[in-house]
Amino acid sequence: MDSVHPLGDPTRLLFLGEECLADGFRLIGFETYPNPALRDVDQLLRELQRSQTKAFWWLMMR
């Protein structure tokens, strides 16, 4: 039996960016991807779109 979250599917919190900021985002509950390659960012965002996963993402790259 599949369990259904009472408030629906949770929203994933994602931080993609500079390693020096990743720990702070991790502490407040974000999945962190420090210093990701652009192809990895593209792949992650395409997977979110394909799976129609709700996500709030923060991209901070130089």
C-alpha cells in the first residue's frame, strides 16, 4: 500500500552553487550541490521537469 502524505507531495529544496554557501543551506534543510558543473545542473533540472517534482531551487554560480 502506498502511503500518501496528508499535505500532498513535499517540495524539494535545492541549493546549487558556491561551496562556501552550501553548508548554510544544508543546515536549513536544503539538498545541496556545491560547485556543480553546468551539465549536472541541466541534468537535475530536466529530471525534475520529467518527474514533475515540486521544487524550490536556488542557483548561485559565478
